[in-house]
Amino acid sequence: MGTGKLAAALIVFLVAVSAMWGFIFYKGYTPQLGLDLQGGLSVTLTPAEGQQVDEGVLDQTVAIIRNRIDALGVAEPDISRQGETVQLQLPGLADREQAQEVIGRTAQLQFRKVLAVIPPDDPEYADTGPECGGQTDAVPPPDRRIVLCERVLEERTEANPEPQPLPPDQWSKLRVGPVEVAGADVDGAVAQLSPDGFNWEVALDLAGEGADNFTRVTGELACQPEGDPRRQFAIVLDGVVESAPGVAADVVCDQGITGGSAVITTGGGEAEAKELALVLRTGALPLQLEFQEFRSVSPTLGRSSLQAGLLAGAIGLALVCAYLLFLYRGIGLAAIAELAMFGIMTYGLIVILGNTVGFALTLAGIAGVIVSIGIAADSSIIYRERFRDELRAGRTIRTAADKAFDSAFRTNLTANTVSILAAVVLYLLAVGPVRGFAFTLGLSTIIDTLLLATFTRWLFALIARSPRLAQSKIMGLRTGVITPEPKTAAAGGRAR
């Protein structure tokens, strides 16, 4: 690659990094801190004795708890399972009583008529009802008309056969009437394939007074025109409309669906149907959970540890930079620039991931970044030592720089692949803060590999192609290189 193309590639790279940070500043993003750095509550829940714990029901319990925590407005909560134990890390939350009440509350499943639909593009959307995904009335009053948010899915496509949930700001709002059927009236709900064998549906059974009310309400809804939102029946759990199926066209007005049984066509796949069936069966928490541990975490100790860790990292980094300058002179300064770029990219991605996918930075995660600084420094040193080896073999500075990259990159890729695989295994098998360490270690190692293949290679190649820099003693391109002495022919005969 010529000097012009190398310079252009390096400029494009720097513009891309600058654009990333411009986006961060434009959005006002800041790193999301974990429980140990921000403080908050740590909660451990276990199933009460004498209960049979089913895998699917336990997953649904965690999902319901996650929805309740989101209603508290907790930023980046960490909710995970450890066997049959549910571990909650709630950074920034100080109200212990509020958290305990919301987490342990028995939810109420409600069936309400839909009176109107307010889509996100409606001018009234922002000023009507609750903020979707934010604070909501967890158990709406049964005797009042109210506006609730509807959890919606993306439409299925050939590339995405299983629809994924849309973000809360794209949910519709539904104006619903008073409760017509209570969750206690649900006798059973099972996900099943439709008779045509292509779609999934939920078979719903109601008992007692709920069956009579269901017949009456569906008869009233059937009197509404086809396509009218008022023909829908909202299924509400924890203040969120989980589904709003419409009454089928063949249901007779004022007659309704009789017998206490109904079929809900979800329009989605198997996963959506099973989730809705589980919601209908278990409007309350499917399991009775007990608070095994409930403690407040102060950020003081975490911040003290953070300051000590950052100080130790800064001292170590300063020593590494001094060693690089001493050993490689000018190209050691280029290695320091590579380390600086590594830090800029790693920190920028951590900030973006924290504000997009919910990654929270913890002490363990910072430890993973500090460990990876050594990996990044190692990559620069490998490249420079391979460069010296090529010079000793008699190559020119320019050729040695190109040949050294091929050898150094193979070594770096092999070593970094092992580190990435170890980080992936650790992330999948570990729980809690250890996963943060594994994530940042893996992320930093990937960034190091990409930097060696781009920024480091192009910067070093530009230095090697500059005649003034190549001959400068300050740059030290030939420093520490001992070239072998030329061999002389052996003298023949005797000296006279």
C-alpha cells in the first residue's frame, strides 16, 4: 500500500473514531455504573419451601419481576438466575420498602374493553396517559377507565420469523374501560397450534362468574364494526396491556362466546403464544418467593476501591510508557499513541453499550479493562520486535515493516483468540460481577486485534516510508538492531 493510501486510511479511521465520540457528546451519554460504584440495593429471592419449581414458570417469574423493576424507574438493573435463586442488583435505588413491596406484590390480571387506540404518531400521545416503559400504576383501579401502554411486537418477516419486542417509545396507548373479568376467573390457558397447522393460538378456559361476564362482554364487543378498536379485549398485567385480541367476525352480536371457553389468535409464533398462555395462567407471581437477603450497598467502598484501582492502573501505564520510550525511542512514542487510541475506543464503546444495551460498568469490569491494557501493549511490542528481526535478516526498513506485520498479526491473532474464547466461556458460565470482567476483557481484546490490523499497522508503515523519519536516530528504527558481520573467505595455503 502506497503512502497516499496509508495516509487516507489513517484519516478515515480517525474520522470514524471522532464521529463515535461526536455521537456520544451529542446524545449526552455517560457510562452506566453498577451497584458497587453507584450504590443501591442487592436482593436475593428464593422459592418458598414445599413448591415444585418448573423451569418455564421460574423464567416467567423473573420476567414479571423485571417488568416491576422497570416500573420503579431503576437504571440498568441486573436481574439473573442462579439455579433456583433470583439475584437482583438495583443500582441507584435507596427506597428499600418500595422495592420490597413492588417485587413481592401479588399482581392482578385484568380483562378490560378497549375504548380507543392512541398510536405513537398521534399528537395526543405525549400528553395522554402513562409514559410507556416508565412509572405506571402497577395495579390499575378496577372500577375506572384508564389509559395503559400496550406491549407490541415487530411484525414477522422471512428474515425474522419470531417477532421481537419493540422499544417502549414505540408502544401504542390504549384507553380501556373498567375491569370486566378478573384474573382469578381464569381456569386455564394452553398454547396450541391452530387447526390449519400453521398458526399458534391460546385456548382459554374461564370458570364461575368470569365465564358469564366473558359471554356478556364479547357479545357487546361483537356489535362493534369490523376493524373498530372497540371490538378488542385488553389483557392487562401489572399495568401493561400484554395483548388486545379482537372478537372474531363470526361471533354474534349480543350473544357472545358461550361455554366459558375461547381461543385467542396471537398472530405471532410459538414463543409469543406460550408467553401469553403463561401470563394468563399466572397473573400473579407463579412462585411464592421469600426474601433470603435484602441489603443496602453504599458506593463509598466501591468508589474508594475504584480510585485505588485507577491510581494503580495509571502508575502501571506510566511505567509501561516510560519503558516503551526507553526501549524504542520515537517508535515507542507511536506505541503510546496506539495505547491512547485503544483507551479512547474502549471507553467510548463502553459508554455507548451502557446507554443502548444496558451494560453497567463495575469494579470487575474496570479490572478487565486494566488487564487488557497489558494485552494492547504486548501487541505493540510484538510488532516492533518482529520488525527488528526483519532488519537483522537484512531487509530494508520499509520491507521490514510490511513483513513484520504479517508475522506479528498471526501471533497476536492466535493469542487474542485464546483470550476471547476464555472471556466468552467465563461470561456464559459465571454470574454477577465476574460477567462484567469477562465482558470488558473480551471487548478490549477484540478492539486490540482490530487496532493492530488498522491504526497500528498504518501508523508504523507511514513512519517506515518517511525517509527523514527512517534515518532519524530519534525515531530509533534501527536502535537495538545488531546486524551480523559479513563472512570472509578462508585463507588458503601457508603464510610465508
